[in-house]
Amino acid sequence: MGEIEYADFDNDGEEELIIRGYCNARLFFDVIGDTVYRLFETTSTTDVGNVVEMKGKRVIERTDVMHVGRNIYRITQYDSCCCIIDWFTLSAGFEGSSYSAEDEFYYRRREISMKEFEAIRDTIVFNGYSTMQ
Ligand SMILES: [Ca+2]
């Protein structure tokens, strides 16, 4: 059985429906007019979906941070018509269990420093909308 969650992840003042299932798999839905759209689903520990805030706007965060060798954040921002209005990847790639300043960091396909990586990552705020642990 799934758990129902609601969050206004497209910032239009109306809450969208999220169904959470086994292992935090999530289905994200929006309604436009009379039509329900299944926007996307996340299904594994390499693609964990969540609703977070960046710069005061809610966005979808999909992370791959539970395995060694990488920390990947994929951020997608939707408008009220289910259109993607911004998206980017923030990532760190490294040997072993943690990164250091010598490893590779990318933001919007541009190589950045570890400090820049952490500064951008720290702007991603989980505001506790849901019942996630
Ligand atoms: Ca909404």
C-alpha cells in the first residue's frame, strides 16, 4: 500500500499529489483542467525523489547519494502547466566513500570546486512537507 502526500511543488498555490510506495518509490501527479498527469516516478536508491526548496521556490530533487563514488542531485522546476522551466545536475564523483577537494564536481555541466559544490548543495532546503523519515 502507498502513502499519500501533498505538496505544491510547482508553486501555483495548489497542492499536487504524491504517492509513496515501497522503498520510498514515489509517483508525482498534477491536475490540469479535468486531466490527471503522471509527471514522473522515482523507484530506487539511485533515484530518490523529493520536494525541496531552492531560493524560496519548491522544486523536485532526485538524488543518488546512497552509494559510494558519487553524490548526484538532479533538480527540476515545474510551472503550473507541468512544463519544466529549469533543470540541472549537481554532482560529485570520487573514489571510495567520501569526496575531497581533488575530486570532480560539476554544476550545469561545468566543472566547479568542492567549495562551490557544497555552497550550491546547501541552498537545497528540505522543508519537511512530508512524512519521509
Ligand atoms: Ca501546485
